[in-house]
Amino acid sequence: MQKPITFDTFIRWAMVALAIVTVFFIVKTLSGVLLPFFIAWLFAYLLYPIVKFVQYKMHVPTRALSIIVTIFFVVLVLTGVFLFIIPPLIEQIDKFIDIATHYLQKTAHTNNLSAMAQEWILTHKHDIEHFLKSPDFTETLRSAMPEVFSVIGQTASVLISIAASIITLLYMFFILLDYEKFTTKWIKIFPQKARPFWSGLAADVERELNNYIRGQGLVSLVMGILFAIGFTIIGFPMAIGMGILIGLLNLVPYLHTFALVPAVFLALLKAADTGQNFWIILLSALAVFAIVQILCDMVVTPKIMGKAMGLNPAILLLALSVWGTLLGFIGLIVALPLTTLIIAYWKRYVTKEGAEH
């Protein structure tokens, strides 16, 4: 070390460590209260570029009106996307239901289920009456009552969720209203000597976050479209739905591989409906997975992300697991900025890579 550790330095670092631990326990304890705020901040971060465009490029007079116009525009776009996607998706779901129904009728003779049920009830009529009068039935009824109250509790939780959504929307509105103040005045909580350190670190984090979130979102959009096209070409069931699912899953890199599970199920149902060979259908779907993955890894991801991607997918998955375990759902929201903060600190002040820029 270049200079000895004094008692004053030791106390300062101990205070910093104590502050970090205190913040961690406060966030963990108040996670239920803080969750709407963190979600609102995430939405505000994503919507702020649109709000700024609406206010300054479209010359909307006030920030509040710009926020309302932005929210209306986003809702309108999402509604248009759903109206474009839902009709073919419903058609494919109907086809899926027809395939499943046909398969069940073929294997279990479901047309005779009603007659079989009536025959079984008549045959076991005395046993059923005996069971209804037995203590076992009373005990079963008693044990079922807590489940009824559980349903009531779930209904209450739904109402609470609606209230939390309204609170989140209000949080988002007020954060966007003074977004510049929130993002520039926070530095004043630190002493003046420490402000250049935190300012430079925040700039690194913001740059990496912007590059990663926008890049990964565009990659996921392209991947979802390619999968939808590929599945449509091979006549795979619910092609558009699978494309949407894979695109959403890929917001976390390589998580879309879990879509192989419903792909196997859909291949089985198509084989039962059409009489085609199951393995041929499954291998066709796997070929689509392989081709799209190769295209994305070799062309799409390098072109969109380039060298801007600061987080390796393995590091991101590890960060999500660690922060999610420590802080629950809030940890999943703050995992990316906190991990980026740690990496930015390491590059700028430990490995000195920041000096090269």
C-alpha cells in the first residue's frame, strides 16, 4: 500500500461499511413498502426519453401534460400490438384446444365420460351416502374451511395489488415530473470532496445501463420476430405465441431456452392431431431454435450490442440470483444497476480502465 492506514481512515471505512449494512437491512425490512417505488422508478427510467421527446421535440407546453401524453401513447401502442397479435393468437389457441380435445377423445373416449360417471354414482350410491354421514367427511369439511378463507385472503390481496398499482402510477408520475432534479441533485447528499468520485461512477453506470437495456430489448424483439416467422414456416402450433414468449424470456439472456418445454408439448399435440411423426416435428422445431440462435449470436447481437455490452450473460444471471435471494423481488429490480455499479467501480478505481477513456 502507498500510505499507511490511519485510525481516521479506519473509522471512515467502518462507517461506510456500517451505512451499507444499515441500508441493506432497511430495504429488506421495508421491501413491501419500497417495492412500488422501485417499480415506479424503473418505469420512469424507461419512459423518460419519450417524455423528453414529447416535451421538447413536439413542443408540449408542460411536463405534466407530456407525461400524460406519453402514458396515453404507450397504452395506445400496447393496445395496437395486442389487437394485432391477439386474433391470430386466439385462433392458434383454439387449434391447440381442438388438438388436445381430439387427443383426449381418441385415448380416453371422453364422449362416454358422462354415462360412465352416472353409472359409477348409481353403483356406489350406498358407499357415497355412508361417506357423507361418516366422521371422515366432517373432518374433511373442517380442513377445507381454511381454504375458503384463503380464497377470501387472495381476493383481498388482489384489491391490495390494485391499490399498489395506483400508488406505483402516482410514484412514476411524480418521479417523471422532477426527473432531472432527482438525477442531478442526489449528488448533494455526499460531501464535496467525494462528489467527483460518485459523479464519475454514476456516469459509468448510466452509460452501461442504457447500452445494455436498450440493446437487449432490441435483440429480444428481433429474436421474437425470427422465432415467430420460423415456427410459422414449419406450421408449428401457436407460432406467434411462442415467438412472443421467447422474446420476453430473452430479456434475461438465454432464458428463452426454457421455451423448449412447451415446444416439446406442442410437438406432441401436433403429432396426435395430424398423425405426423413426433420426432420429425420436434426436430423441425429444434432446427428453428438452432438457426435463430446462430443468427442472433453471430449477426444480431454483435450488430446491436457491439462492444457496448458491459455485462456477460453469466454474470447477469448470477447477479439476478444473488440479489434476488438477498432482497426478494426488489433485488431482481436493482440487480442490474447494483452489479453495474460494482463493475464500474472496479474498472475505474481498481484496474484503472476508466483512465483510458
